[in-house]
Amino acid sequence: MTLWLAIPLALLLLVIVVLLVILTSYIHFHFRVCRLGKDDRIELDLKALFGLVKFHYELPALVFQGIEKGIKVKLEESGIAPVRKDQDLEEQIDKQSIAEWLKNIRIALKATRGLNKWLKDTLAHVQITKLDWSTDFSLGDAAYTATAAGAFWGLKWTLAGWLSRQVRLIKAPRMFVAPVFSDELSFSTEAVCAGKLSMGYAFYSGLQLLRRASKVPGGLRYWKKLLSRNPQASSEEEAD
């Protein structure tokens, strides 16, 4: 075999090996919701390509400003993908923003053939490796607290059962409810969920979403608007 033929074949083999390694890797996620007293915190960590790509999202503050103004949130974002990225964003969650989200969901449903089935199939390949949820609370009355503790247990296991039908639970969830018998109202909870999704299936799922959107007239154009920084619904969308 001549050198001019061996070099391209070696490069092609190297590309194939790299692609196989990437597609057989996993996207790992770690989600944590915590409320201790009046302090709220939501954290999300994403890691892919064996740690070469990392993202960390954190909501260190949730401030309720009334019915009209809604909730003020501060989002802290950092990561390496592969260029380091750090930024802080402040947003207002009010009736207008919620209405806009619902509007975008309706557009996504119209712009994609079988979006619900696609989402269900994708979730079925998500593997949950950890699911812990602990709650401590007091209603200020021992009898009421004990009764509510049973209701909390039922609610948690109902949600866990529903989740087990949507994703793959690798380990059994751990649920804790600790009633605090005191004369003061108190509530604290912490939920941790960790899991992974195959990079190969994530790539396949993305292609399937693209295929489903392409089968709807204007579907790709609608998705482009939804994925833009400030998506705006066109008059055509309202007319549908």
C-alpha cells in the first residue's frame, strides 16, 4: 500500500474511532432543589464528553414580589464548552412571561409532528442513578403534623411511581419525611436527582426531532424562532 493511500485511510480510521468514542459516551446531569427556612436554591450540573464539556446553572435567589410582579429570579451560569463561560442573568416570572411560555409550547406542538411521542421516547432512554428527597416540617400542631406526614409520604411515592413510568430508574428512590413536633411552623426540603443519557441516543433524538419538524409546513422556521434569544410568534402562527 502506497503512502498516499495509507495516510487518508489512517485519518479516516481515526475519525471513525473518535466518533464511536463520542457516541458511546454519556451526558451526565445532577439536579438539586433545596429549601432551608427562607433560603431557596436550585442547581443543575451538566457534563459531557468525559468532562470536557461542563455547565453549571444556579438559582441562588427566588423573591416573590406579589401577584402582579410575580417572582424575581437570578440565574448564575458557568461552564466550559470548550471556552469558559460565566454570566449572571436576572429575570421576572410573572403572568406575561408564563403566558409567553405557554404560547411557545403551543407553537412547538404545532411545528412538530408527534412531539409528545418524541418526548416520551427520549425520556424512556434517560437513566436515573440517584433520586433522594427528604422533607422536615411542622404545622405547629402535633396532630396536624402527623396527619400531613402521611399525606407527604403518599404524595412522594405517587410522584416516584409516575416518574418510574417515564424514565429508567437504575436505583430505587429514597424518600424521607420527618415530622417536627413543635409549636412553630417550619418547612425544609431537599431533592437530588442524578442521571445520564447516551450521547449516541441524544444525537439520534435530535435528528428525529429535526425530521418530525421538517414534515410540518414551516416547522423548522418556527423552531428557529423558538430557539432564538427572544422568540416572537408571527402573525401566521396566531392565524393557525
